[in-house]
Amino acid sequence: MRVAVDAMGGDNAPVVEVEGAVAAVKEFGIPVTLVGDTETLRRELAKHDCNGLDISVQHASEVVGMHDSPSDAIRKKKDSSIRVAFELVKKGEAEAVVSAGNSGATMAAGMFVLKRLKGIDRPAIAQIFPTLRDRTLVLDVGGNVDCKPVHLVQFAIMGEVYSRYAMGIENPRIGLLSNGEEESKGNDLTRETNAILKKISLEYAGYVEGRDIFTGLVDVVVCDGFVGNVVLKLSEGLVEAAIRMLKEEIKKGFLRKIGYLLACKAFYSFMKKVDYAEYGGAPLLGINGVGMICHGGSNAKAVKNAIRFAHEYAQKGVNQKMAEKLQENFAIYMQQLEPDKELAAG
């Protein structure tokens, strides 16, 4: 299963994309196609020992910038590296796409080229968070700022299937992010979503609070993209600040430095657990194919791991299982739309 890498979109492209792709092929044996300007990519590949490695290059003459409008990028940049990468999947020349470029444009390209899974109104970006127990999947973390209850229900179903089949969690528990655990808390969106989730075939645990993301109380946390993106950015900032503060404190005394040397293995373990590069990227759930969105400032390690996770996602046939689960619960969550239809008819 070949993975197509948008090699031109990230903050440090194409250096880290090429380095990460070479590492993925060497370590995991995953065939990779780098998509972007051929001359630039050939020059970058020449810096690495690529003898015997299954790495190909697909030319794309345009690049989508971080500040480009997603809709404009799809309509006006038809030969962009992001769009060409998804076209390779559509033609069966690749099984997945990895991109550290403009996340909105990546999501738009995935929907435009590969379309959505049946039963999905809006795809979601999911992110794995480290917890006291293991890992928690949070979605949506930025794809959809304004959501209706039916969208959050679809996110819950997609998250359950991904955590079960891609993350290996046997009976994933689902929580709905709110400002308290009590039934009276939340807003109209969470209350209506809560009522629907109680009726469908999921291990639904009810409302959870922000702190529960890191305790591992549930395996999947559902929220709209506005709240999810705030959670994501806050978490990234907190980890970064905590590490910097810890380093500053260690420098303040000789005994502290000795203590650090004695506990350096524990510190290394902690750093590895909270390092975003270990998780590679965020899966784009709900498109009829596999897409992995990486942080714009991703390093080579993050790209390498994103390629690995994208390959595993495709290999395990998660999308097929997702479509089946959506169909199983389709009638229940479609009832939520009936009052709107009746109102429109009146």
C-alpha cells in the first residue's frame, strides 16, 4: 500500500517531508510517492541514501500556502501538491495521503476528490492525546467550527470505529465534552446531542469535562471544531510551557542538576509521551479514503510516523467498518432532522 506525501505544504517543506519519507521506507518498508516540484524533490532526495528504496516522485506545479483560502485552493490551484496527492488515491495509485500543509485545504481536497462516506455530512479531524491510562481520541479539533447535533453524533460513531479498529481499543467509551458532568450542564448543542447518543449503539458515558481528556476516563471525546481546536492549541501550549519551566527550574541549582541526571530516564519517558511527533498526524475521518493531517511545523519524525499510521489505517479497512456502523445507526440519528424538515415544509 503506497502512501502519497504532499511534500510542498509544510513550514519546513520539502526538507522534513523527504527526510521523513526516507525514514518511513527504511524502517517500515512502506512505499512512498512524494508529490511536488520534481526538480526540487530530486535535489532533496540526492542528499539521502535512497538506493533500493521504493520512493517515487509525482510532479505538481502548484503549492497551497498556509494563508490560502481552502475553496480558492481547490478551484484555482488544480495542480497543487495537496490535490494531486488525493488524485493518486482516487486513481488507485496510492492508498493514503499525508500532508503537513494547509489543513483546511487538505480537508477540502479530500472531500472534493474522494467525496464523503455515505452517512457523513462533515468529515472531522481527530487527534490522539496521551492520558494517565493510555490514549484518548478527540474530534473534531478544527474541521468544523459550527456544528449541529447530527454532526456530533456522526463524529462519535467515526471516533468509536477508529479507536476500535485503528487504535486497538476493544470497547471504546464515548464522552461528550461539556462544562460539567451533570445532565443540566451544557448548551443546546450538547443537550440535543446527548439525547441522541443515549439511543444509539455506542458505549456512551455521557458528559465529560476538559480534564477528563487526560485522565483517560473515556476513549473518545466528542466536541465541535471550535472547542476542539481551543483544546488542542491549549494542550500544545501547556506542554511546551511546562517543559520550558521545568528546564529553567533544573538550571537553578547544582543539586537539581544531579536530581535530573538521576531521573533522566523518567524525564525522557515523559517527553516521549507528550511529543506530538510520536503520533505523527491527525486522521481526517469521514472521507472516502485515508488522509492524515500533520502539524504545519512537523519534523521528519512526525512525517515518518504519520506515514506509518496512514498505512495502518488503510491496511485495516477502517473506512468500510465506519460505513457499516453509520448505516447501523442511520435511522436513529436521522430522526433529529425530521422536525427541521417539517418546519421547512410548513
